[in-house]
Amino acid sequence: MSHGTDEKRQVNSNVLVGIIIGTKGVYGEVKVQPHTDNPERFVPGSKLLLLHELVEIEYSKSEKANYILKLKDIDTLEQAQNLQGDRLEVLSDDLGSTSTDVYYYYHILDMDVWTIGNDYLGKISEIISTGSNDVYVVSGDGADILIPALADVIVNVDVTAGQMLVDLQDWF
């Protein structure tokens, strides 16, 4: 799963949980690329923001790394096709609290990254989900650097300051 630079730190109160990437069938089902690790976001009866309006999930099923959703009042292939590329969001107030070592993508994107040797690497421009762990793409002056989101690599994350401290000694 790739998270482009348009998913910069959120300034509004909505948080991205999925992007509609296609359609399935002829009855208005949409294929959603999840941007959350909480599968409860896509259970029937859940409500998400789509184009700033609440929509209800009638039914859902997982398909590979994506979800197939049937949204209430989206009943035709044409309606579903018009939603391609649109964002599914939740209000940040609906997220609940996280433990100190859990961060949402919008917390991490655009964060400054420093090494334990006090070298500035750049900003996190993208997050790639590999299935086993996320990989942060850090864009700086040179080539992009890929940093695995592992406890022995990520030393500290300061969401308030927008900074991450990494120990790359075993990776480079």
C-alpha cells in the first residue's frame, strides 16, 4: 500500500482510512485500499465520511489486501465508478486513544527524520505497507531512503515536534 505525498499531516479533523481504487460487479460495490490497520472500520453498519458526507456500509468482504464494500445508496456500476479515487475518512474524534507506540499515518507523514548520530535524513514522504511491517520512505537531498518501521530501528517518535529518531547501524 502506497501513501503518496498528498496524504500530508492532516489539518482538518478527518483521518484517511481508505481510498476507493475501483469497482466490483454491477451493483455499486467499490474496491477500497485500506489506510488503517483496524478492520472494524469496514464492518457492516459502520459509517464513514465520503465527500464530507456520512455513508453507511451495507456489507463488506476482504479481497487480498483490499476490501469490497457495498455502500448504502450506491447501487449502480456508474455510481461506483464516479467514486474512484475518493477518500473514505473518519473524524479524528472517532479514533479513540492509541498506546504510546501506535501512530496513525497522518502523524508520520511529513515528519523530519534524524539519526542517533544527529544527521538529518529528510522527511517521510510515503509509507509502504509490506504486510509484515511498514516501510517509511524518507526524501531528502539525495536518493530516497527506505527505513523499516521496526522497534530496533525507530528509536523515538515525537508527534508533537514532528520528529523521528532512527538507528540505522544494522541497516546500512
